[in-house]
Amino acid sequence: MAKDYRPRVPTQCSVVLEVLRKTDDFVNYAMLMQATGYSVMQVSAACHNLRKHNAIGVEVAPDGTGWWYALPPEYDNRTYVLKGVVDGIERPNRKPRKLKHSTHLKRGHV
């Protein structure tokens, strides 16, 4: 029986980042909500997640309005490097050291 593959849906973060990169200007929550169709909570969560990973930045106006903008892609640290692969050279993953549980009990550590 064939598997039923559902089409991939872009994440809210990727949609918000795409909107910010396409506009190439400062955008506030109202503009992001209008462009994406998401609620204020979804836009806020996506913006804060992207800000945590240095994909976007924010400038706060004196009236308290946050203006979001996209940073260059090389600042984005959301891409993850596979463990054991550095500069294309694959290194074997080492097994963690096993602790002998009986030794720390003999020393009087509880």
C-alpha cells in the first residue's frame, strides 16, 4: 500500500521571514498580519523566534512600536551543522563515557 504523502506546509517563521526579505524595509505587526494572514500571537511568536536566531532585527520607535527588518542570510544561525561533520569531513561520533555507579558509592558520595 502506498503512503499518503501530504504536501509540505511552510512554517510560520519561514513565511514571516520571506515577507520581511521581500519587502526589504521596516515592517510592524499590523503589516505582517496583513501580508501573512496570521494572528498577532502567531506573528509575535514567529518574530521573537527569528530574532532569537539572528535572522531578523527590531528597532523600537519612541512611541513603543516595534519595526522589524530582515538581516542578511549569513547572520542567520538557524541552520544546524550535523554532529560529527566539520568542513565536509565526517568524523565518527564517540560514545559517551560510561560511569561506574558502584565507584562513587564506595567513596562515600551519596
